[in-house]
Amino acid sequence: MKLLLPLLLALTFSVASNADAHSGVNGRQWHQSARIDAGIARGALTPAETARLGARQARIGHIERHYRADGYLGPYERADLQRRLNRSSAAIWRQTHDRQRW
């Protein structure tokens, strides 16, 4: 029993930290990039759409780096990034479902 409790605690923290790796701003950026890649693979995105969506993702990444430059992401900055990611997510959906094929 003495060995089981530390093992369970370690497992719990490792699962929680793994979940944190793909949540929040960075997780959303990763997920959106994966959606763009999937759209390219399916032929649902034209090269022009891919370039626009990629530029939008890069711009969000640049803004995030600027916000995090002081080592702290404040509530206004986090909300701004989430708003930008929401709009980017909607754009990805629209472009992958607009029936333009490559």
C-alpha cells in the first residue's frame, strides 16, 4: 500500500500534465494547424486558402510571443488570443467546407 499511493499520485500528475500540453492557447494553435494539414491532405483547401490560413496562424503566434515577452500572459491578452483563435477556427471551418477542391 505504501508503494501504491506514490505510484497513483505520479500517474495522476503525469496524466494531468499531458492534458495541459494540448489545452489552452498553445493546444488550440496546434489543433488548428492539424485541421489545416488535414484539409490539405483531403484536397479541401486550395493553395491560396492554405496560405491565408497559415498567415493568420503565424500572426496569432507572433502576437502570442509579443504578449508573453514579459513572462506573463494577462487576462486581457489571453482573452484577445482566444478571440483571435475563435475567428481563425471559424475561418478554417468555412474554407474546408466551401466545396472548393484542389
